[in-house]
Amino acid sequence: MLQKRAFSLFVILLVLTGTILFIYYNNDHKECDIKVEQIIGKNGEHVTRTTHVCHERFSF
């Protein structure tokens, strides 16, 4: 009984790890950009702000 439970847990962890690795390595962001804004702050300092703009419906 303990061996079946350990084997089942191992298989579940293996599937979860495989799924996470698949999502990580296949997330290509073809429709994404990095938007860079340069603004002047309250004290007169130049501030550069970068934001990730993604037009995909789902992004993992």
C-alpha cells in the first residue's frame, strides 16, 4: 500500500514538473513588447520606466 502511494505521488510530481517546464520553455511572447518611458519626477530627476506590454490573451 505504501509503495502504491509513493509511486502515485512520484507520478503526480513528475507530471506537474513536466507541465511547468513545458509552459516555461514554450512561452515565446511573440506579440509582446517592452515599453520604455522617460519621465521627469517631482524633484526634476529623470526616471526611466519599463513596462511589459503583452497582446496575447493568455500569458503563462
